[in-house]
Amino acid sequence: MMEEDANRVVEESSPNGMAGEADEEERDPDSNSLNQPLLKRHRTLSSNPLAMVGAKVAHIESLDYEINENDLFKHDWRSRSKVQVLQYIFLKWILAFLVGLLTGIIATLINLAVENIAGYKLLAVVHFIEKERYFTGFFFFTGTNFILTLSAAVLCVCFAPTAAGPGIPEIKAYLNGVDTPNMYGASTLIVKIVGSIGAVSAGLDLGKEGPLVHIGCCIASLLGQGGPDNYRLRWRWLRYFNNDRDRRDLITCGASSGVCAAFRAPVGGVLFSLEEVATWWRSALLWRTFFSTAIVALVLRAFIEYCSSGNCGLFGQGGLIMFDVSNVTVRYHVMDIIPVTVIGIIGGVLGSLYNYFLHKVLRLYSMINQKGKIHKLLLSLTVSLFTSICLYGLPFLAKCMKCNPTLTDSVCPSTGRSGNFKQFNCPDGYYNDLATLLLTTNDDAVRNIFSTNTPSEYHTTSLLIFFVLYCILGLFTFGIAVPSGLFLPIILMGSAYGRLLGMAMGSYTNIDEGLYAVLGAASLMSGSMRMTVSLCVIFLELTNNLLLLPITMIVLLISKTVGDGFNPSIYEIILELKGLPFLDANPEPWMRNLTVGELADAKPALVTLCGVEKVSRIVEVLKNTTHNGFPVVDEGVVPPAGLATRATELHGIILRAHLLQVIKKKWFLPERRRTEDWEVREMFSWIDLAEREGKIEEVAVTRDEMEMYVDLHPFSNTTPYTVVESMSVAKAMVLFRRVGLRHMLIVPKYQAAGVSPVVGILTRQDLRAYNILAAFPHLAESKGGEGGH
């Protein structure tokens, strides 16, 4: 049943559905009349609360990033001493420190495990090849990869479906205000760690970078809430962080720490969160994320120093700089602008093509995955078998190349786990350039293809085979039921055509072929992911060559500009495919033709509560609606001096979770009256209102209690964000996104006797373009006329 829901989510998010409705409306003879209003309503504004989270269908809700300024919060804020405020700030820094520390340790353990598992596997394969036992080597290589992939896939399919994939689209949605259930739990964290080790060690065309970002966010979330749900620590100082705002800041620190751990790029990690995943940002958050990434860098540096002396098995080669190209002098002349521009254009075009075809593949995989767990496992294992056959078999097609006489015998050919000139099946004094790229780990493959001062190391045919193979593997590996990242596959594809272009330029350029590979990787990443600033800094920290900065900036800007002309970024495509209600920074131009008042008219009738409400009415509302916020309206309020008649007051808005807390604790009154402040504080604290667990069906209310009353005034947010009904939807959407709202109240333009003080309420789903066009299909015509953003 859940798999059928997944298919429905994918189908409903398809643009074809909107086009069909628009065509249906065009056939309506009334729609051709010039007398018909542009905003003719087609149906009630509705939304689909289901979305794909990882590989699992989940019910989606929004998060409460807005400060709920009710009476309890105001009292707590006024009563806090300077010591408590300093303690709260100090604890934020302590948690940021722990996020960086734990992320760095886990990232090191993952690297250590991958390097050793994959390293000993490759050493065994080399041993078989040296003895010319090629079939034994093949079966060992394929069988080991099969078992590693099976272990990762079984964990994801059976124990934590949310651990599949990179996790970055879900993190991006969470920081935008979308609750992604079970995304940051302890089981997800454990499966992500073990699954990443298995999938990367199996030689699949995926990286551990995306999963490391998700791992950092899981660590941050678990620290902020005091541990897993079933074993949560209830310390009072931890409960201060049991709210969506502080959890959002911690998860932002986790995302930055994950990128830093993946690329050993502290500044790049901070900029990645700022540019790519975070919707809301401030200077205090910038400092804490930078502090977290600095801790990660220190942890990685310490482990690398310890492992460099051989204490960690096969791990320990290299330093904090992953792909060092600082040993080459970078010189440009005017003619180099031409190939640099060409690389940028190629990156933008190929990045857009990659996004397009990956979108199609993910739709195909969705149809396969809906058939059940066995089909998910079979898909993962099929990709593993195909990958192993290609990685082992294709090097036999390459010709053996003679080693450069200037190189020592220990360097060329190499017979170890890593090395730039792998002997493979070649005689002494010769090496196999394709085996150097394929029969190794992905990290070593990048190091080899980025190698500088080696102009004749690779043959053109070998690089073409490598490029075509990784284009195919990059499309069909992402989306299977294992933890996977997009960064490394895109780097491998881009570096291949970058190096090919460098070889084609030959003596016409002063730039080294290895640097062309770096520029190619940067261009494809920018063309697919549409990042610029963070990507530029990450590549500078990866390669340790500041002289690359000017041409890297040019390449990134060109490739992003070209890619934007074709389709959205890969993460935006995945967000739409999963049905996650992400609000983009730029509203559609046609949204200025619609007011929030017209949106409110298209919604079902507004449900309001009185300031002192009957218990039966509250229970009825909670059982019969799925709304998470209700306006609180008081009738017959004594007005300020000068008004002759009694007024209707919009007191504020109350959340479903707070109503549930009141019903659970049986805080009922026998008569209709407003309570005193001390009465509320005896029963509730603002920390109690942070709890969001439970359902109304779990609470038993007697018949006598149904006739009693509840004073909702102390629990209502008396300062909700409101907009006048004449405001355009575009303007309202910008406000909703930037402030991080869950509810936005619409107030009438004109105040008069008998007019309700609230016209309607807007949520995230009401501001999504697809839902608006479903209710106002005529807007699709203006959409087509105005074009893109």
C-alpha cells in the first residue's frame, strides 16, 4: 500500500498532470470568452500531505520555526536570569563542538574501513592477476562486491529506508521548514554509516560525501533532543533545545560538518550550507558552523598524523589535502580563455543532460521499487554485478603503455593497492592506464586523473572508455537502495572530459592536463548542482592551489549560467520528484496576478475557536480536521475608550499540539471564565508545550468533561504574522519563506461590524505553484506567456 502511495506521489508531482488539466480547461467553451475573469476557480485548493522521505512514503507536516509568543513563553523570557541566558548560549557552543567532534570521528572511521576493505580486496585481485588466474580474480572481485552491496541494500530496505540515497534533498527541505519524519533517527544513522562503508567498498559509482552530510545532521539532531526517541535523556538543560528553531541551527552545523568531513574543506562546508541547503541564516549561526567545521578539520588532521606511520592498516596515505595539485605552476595567456570557456559550456550542457536523464531513471526506479522489497534488492545487486564486470573486464581492452624511463621501477609499474601506473596484465616495464582508473577506489581514481606533470600517462581511447562508462554508471547507480552521494560520480565524469580537452589542446595551452581535469570536474558539478561560491572554495581546499581561483570562478559561472537555461538543479529535481513541498526563493511571476484573499476563498471554510472554548468543541475539531493551527477569536470584547459597541478580537493562533497537551492534562474549568496567570503556570511550563507527540484518539474524555471549558488565551500565540487580503501571493510567499512560518493569517482589508477579524489561514501547501494552478487553471496561460523566473 505504501509503495502505491509512492507511485501516486511521483505521478502527482509530474508536470504532465498540470498540462492535462490546462488542456482540459482550454476545451471549455466558457474559457474562450473575453468576459470571463482571469481568476476563474476550477476546484477547491487542496494539497497532498504524502511525500517520499529517503525510500519511504511519509505523511508530511511543516515545522514551527516561528517563536510562539504565548503567555507562558513571555513569562519564562522575563524570568530568565543572566546566568541562565549565558548557560543557554554556552550549551549551544558545546553542542556545536560535539557535532564537529563526533562527525569527524565517524568520518575517519568510515574512511578507515573503506580504505582497508577495498584495499585488501584489490590486493587480492592483483595477486590473482599476477599469477594469471584471471577468472579466479574476476569471481573474487565480483563476489566480494556482491556481498558488500547486498549487506548495504538489506540494511536500507529492511531496517531504515530513509538511509537510502544522499539525504541532502531531505535536509534541504527540512531547513526550508518541511518535517521529514524518521530522517534523523538512531537507526537511520547506524544504517547510513554501515551502508556507506559497504556501498563505497563495493566499488559502486557513488561517493560517501552525501551520506556524510546526512550523518552529520543525524548526529546534530540526536544531540539536540538528548538521544533516540525510546532512550531520550530528560535533562532539563537539554529540554531547552527541544524546539524546531534550535534543532534547525544544530542540523545546519551538522550539514557543514559533513561536507567538511567529506572533502576536508572547513570553509567550503560553511559556504555549502549557506549557498545550498540553508533557507534561513544569521551571523551567530555562521560562527557556530565555522566552529564545528574547524573541530572536524582538527580531528581529521589528528587521525591522519596518527595513521601516517602505518597504525591504521592501508589507511593513512595523503594528508588534509585530498587531491593535491600544488606541485605544478599555473600560468595563463590570452588563448587559454578559449578552452576555459569551452569547458564551462560543456559542463553546463552535460550537467543539464545528466539531470534530465537521471530524472527519467529515477522515475523508472520508482516503478520498479513499488513492486516490493525483493525488487529493490534485485535492482541494487544487478547494478553491482554490471559495475563489477565493467571495472574488471574493460582494462583488458586497453593497450599496455611503456613506462617513462625517468620514473623508477617502484613507481612504474605499480603492483600495490594504489598508484598511478598499475601493471595489471602488462609485462614488466609497462602499465595499463585504464586499470589505473578503474581497478581502484573512487578517491584514488580522482587522484590519478588529477595527476599533474604526466602529459602522456593516459591514452585518448582509455579516457573515452572511462568517460562513457562513468556516465552510464552515474545514471544507473544513483537511486538504488543504498546510501549514495552524487559528488564523486560527477567529479569522475567531469575530470575525464576535462583531461581529454587538455590533451586536445596540446602545446596550444600552458595549463597542465591535470588542471584541465580539475576544471572539468568543477564545471560538471556546477552544471548539475548549480553551486558556485561554495564549490569554488571546496575545490581550492581539495587541490591546494590558489592560483586556480580565477579560471575556476570563470568556469563555474559559465557552467551554472548555461545549465540554468535548460533545467533546475539536480537537488530541485529530486525534491519535486519526491513530492516534498519545498518553497523556492523566487515566486512565479504569475503569482502577482493572484491575491491571498482569492486563495482563502478557494480553501475550505475556516475553523476558528473561542478564547474560552467548550471541551466538546475542541475534541470535535481535533477529530474532524487535520489542521495544525486554529485562529482564536473573542466575541463581544470590551473595546478601548471611545468605541461605543463591543468588538470582535483576533486574539492569536493556537497549535494542535498545544490543544492536545491541554486535553491530556485535563485542564478544564467548570464554568466559562478566563484564568489567572498563576493557575496556568501551576500546571504548564513552556517546555511542556514543546512536546508534539500523541493523537486525540489516544485521550479519553468523559461525557461530563465534554461539557466543561478550556481557557485558550494563555496558550495562544498573540503575535502571529498576518497579511492583508489584498496582498499578492508572490509577496506573501517571500515573507512566509524568509521568516520560516508554518501559518500565516489573512486579515480583511476593511474593518466593520459583523466582519470576521480573520479571512483565512495560509500554509506551505497553499503557496505551492502546482496546488494553486490546480485551483486556478487560467493562471497557466499567463504562466506560459511570462516564461521562467
